[in-house]
Amino acid sequence: MTGITLKQQADKMVLNRPDVQPGYTVRVHTKVQEGDKERVQIFEGLVIGVHRGHSPTDCSFTVRKIASGIGVERVFPLHSPNIEKIEVKKVARVRRAKLNFLRGRTGKSARLSERFTNADEFANAIAPAPIADVAVVEEAPVAEVIKEEETKA
């Protein structure tokens, strides 16, 4: 019972974000609090992994960038209120769910080839995933389903 209640509460907190997948080059705009001032900091890099949690609000993704020759990774919760927006800059063709092999690569060997050449294809790929309304569907007893199939035949 408590699991169902927590899931219902989590569904209310889901924000409309683009579908982030490994191989995407993204710019994450994050709110940063410095004293009494608040500003937006941008972290741009390659998504090397996505964690899909038990509930929709448990999703997180890891972004990696090279800063002054040093690899920097940051894990962002997807539905955090501190994330102002996520921009997808490039979409690369990848064959793995986790791109951890890129940690050991530098230079040209760390590049990934782009997947889309057309602007329309790119726009369709990065469109935000629609938030599905959670509805409880009552299943009909098996006997009624069999009777319906017999009457159709």
C-alpha cells in the first residue's frame, strides 16, 4: 500500500524534460545558490549513462566533459527542481547503454559519430517524452474474454 502511495506522489513531481539517452551531447542549466544570490550554471558534455529508477522521479543521468585536459563527470537527477532546462546539442550513434569505455580515451578516439544529418530528424529525436497519465485499468475475468472471442468467431 505504501509503495502505491509513494508512486502516486512521485508521478505528480515529474517534470517535462527531453528524453536523455547515452550518446547525447547536452547542456544542463543548473541553479546555483551563492550566498543570497542565485545564478544559472551551464554544464555541457556527453551523456555516458542513464539510470532509470523504480519510480519516475528516481531517474538520473551522468554527463562527462573534458576541462583543461581532465575528465569531469557529474550526475544529475532528471526531475530535480534545481535543473532549469536541458538542451540536447548533438545525438551520436552508440551501441551500448553505458559509455564507460570513454573514460580511458582522449583526443580523437573519444569522439562519437553523429546519428542525424537532417534538422527534422534531429528535432524529432530530442522532442520531450510525453508524460503518461497513470490510470488504473480493471482487467476482465478470463471467462468473459473467452465468451467474447467465441461470439466474434
